Amino acid sequence: MNDINACNPKIIMDLEALNATNAQGCVACGRKFNLGDTAVLACGAWGSGSRYIHENEAVLDGRTSQYFERGYYMSLKAGT
């Protein structure tokens, strides 16, 4: 998904967003999105820029106000 809107980091899945993301599903947990799911634009270990993932799979970094995939964020924090 290369046309991600960085101005909208948190969305509720509607039909358009669902069609754009469900081919690969949530890269953080592997599940498909459902209508009405809350998703956030997050960075993670997948390495190809930010992607929408389920909100419960993300951590909001208070210092940068950016979402990170939970496991990736923990590994970054362990490295510091």
C-alpha cells in the first residue's frame, strides 16, 4: 500500500480502506481487517514504510507522536 495518507494516522475501516488493505491483511498480526476496525498508520520491522495495522497491535510513542508495531517498539526500547 504505497498511497497511505500520513495526515490520517488513525482510521476506522470503511469499504474503501478494507478493499485497499485486505489483500495482505494486518502485517502485525496476520488477521484480516473487518468493517469498523480501528487501524493506525505504524512503522514496523517489515521495512517498507508505514502501514495500517490494528490499533491494539500498536504503541503510540509519546515523544514522537508516532505509532509503532508493538514488538518492533519493544525491540527499539530494549536497544537503548
